[in-house]
Amino acid sequence: NIFANIAVLSVSSVCHIKKKKELMSDQNARQLIINDLDTNFIVDAGAGSGKTTSIVNRIFALLLKPVSFEHIVVITFTNKSAEELKQRIYEEFDTRLKDETLSQDKKKYLILCHENISQMFIGTIHSFSSEILKAFPIEAGLNFNFKTLDENEAKILKDEAWQEYLNNLFVSKKDKIEIFHKYNFKLDDIKKFFEKINQNSDIDFPTDEINEPDTKIFYKKCAEFLDANKNEICSGPVDSFTEWAQNRDDNANTKKKAQWILEIDKLEIKVTKWPDRKIAKKIKDNFEFFIEKYFELFLSDIRAYLYKEVIKIAKDAVIFYQKYKRQKNVIDFSDILLKTSILLKQNIEARNYFKDKYKYFFVDEFQDTDPLQTDIITSLA
């Protein structure tokens, strides 16, 4: 466990903690980063505290130990950060090579390191994971010549797959489409769930087994309410509420009744427009009570039922999209981390290969590392 014997250093603060909570000065913390190369550190550093300098100094301390470049991995949050760090390392080489007190042997060694700096990985977690997948594509369930889509390419392919999936759905599961139409649920909203699940494919989206609410029962409740307040409603002005009441159709089919019921959510009784405000207030109070006691419960049941159906469709669409990508021999950004994590967890050969190859890890902006990215790092570190 990488966190079992870890030291936490707080740079640019009053005190710092390591193992038995011994207090250290800021300078002591900085020296530990450079000199204690066999301890795992989490460094809590504010902006401008010299965090990047400490990373560069620790890298050079490893090189002078000596540790081969190819054993070092530096994970940055962005590609821009990676390029900036590489530049800092090159600048540090220039500074050290100008040191007149440096022995010839060390100078020759640093020149050799400078020439081989490309062997050290510096980049984002996605770039690092891509290198792992390229080394073990078959074991990761990919072909040798797979392509990683950029953001625009992935969006285009995802839209194509979604549209094809919808076309198939209209043919094979037309009854499911009718359910969404019945309750005025837009298919574009399902696409949002599809994209969210695809983006977070390592997370489960559980649903309860909920039956469709009985529209007939609630329609009966609406009819009873309107009949009980019929005289008062007839005396009211033409507004959204009275028009809704007049549009009641006991002979309508279930779909139309459901859509009529759902209009309740948009209704408004404007007391000031009624000839008799006392009657208007009575109707409004009765209607609000009716909504609170019956409609909110009915609406909640519909939402729970639709959520279950939406998640089922969205998950099915994600599976279709995964097959769609396999057919075209491509992966997107969401695949890179998940496939890498699964590979390192399930394939001992791959995991041991990279554990032997990579000995020292630096993770910049660790607080922004999500659980899936942490899984990849801790599988090797």
C-alpha cells in the first residue's frame, strides 16, 4: 500500500509532519524531498512555494544516485505543465553543467543524462496510460494498430453511434420509445445520460425495479377533484387552470390522459383575475392540497420509473458504442484509463513488467487525481 508508510510534508507553513508527527522546519522539509529518496511523500505546497523546483531537485538527486531515466515517471495535470517541467529540467542541466566545481566524471555523466532525457516519461496520466496499452494491446482487448481518438473525433463517432443505436431502437424496442413519448420525455435527455455513463464507465448506476405508475388511478383522482369543485371552476376566468379543467377527456387513451395529467406541473391560478377572490382562494388552496397529497407522489413515481428505463437504455447504448468502437479499432479518452486500470489489475505479467520498469513516480496536482487514476498509479508504485 503506497499510503501505508507515507510522509506528509507541508512546504511554506509553520510546521510539517513525518511519521511520528515530529516537527520540522520548512528547510528541513525541502531537504527531505531531495535527500530521502526511499520514502513516499505527499507534499502540501501553496502556489509560489517552489514545488516545481523541489520536483526538479528530487529528479536530479535520483539521477545522481544514480537512477536510470527510464525508471522515472512524472505525471502532470496538463500537457502544458509537462512541457514547462521538461523546460525546467533542461534549464537545470545547463545550470549544473556550468558549475566549475563539478568533477569531469560528473560532468560527463550529466551530459550523458542530458542526451537521454527523452527516456524519462513526463506527461499526463492519459499519455502514460496510452503507453501501457501500446505495450500490451492484446492483453487489454485491443488490436496492435488501434487508434486513440481526439476529442472532436470521439464526439463525431459518439454521435454516429448514438444515432444508429436510436434507429435500431425504433425498430426493435418501439414500446420503449412510446413510454418516453407518453410522459413527454425527450430522447435528447437520454443522450445526456448515455454520455455521462460512458464518461464514468468505472461507476455503477444502480436502479430499483419499479413498475410503471397506474395512470388510470391518478386520472380518477383528478376527475374527483374537478367534479367536487365544478361549480367554482365554472365561475372562474379563462386561464391555464380552467382551460386544463375544460380539456379533461374521460374517453381519451392512456397516453393522452398521462400527458394531460403532467400539465398540472405548469398550471397557475391567478387569484386577482377571478371575479370572486374568496372562491379563487378556496380553489387555489384545494388545488395546492391536491398537488401536495396526490400529484407530487404520482410525479415522483413517474420520475423513478423513467429513471430506471432511461438508465437501462443509456447503459445499452454505451455497450453498443463500445462495440461500435471495437469494429472501427479505436478508443476514446474514457477508454484509456479504464482499460489501463483493468489491465494492471487483472494481468500479472503486465503489472510486473511495468513495476520493474518504473521505480519512481512523481504526481503533480495529486489532489485533482480521481480514483481511477489513483488505481493506475498505486498498481505500479
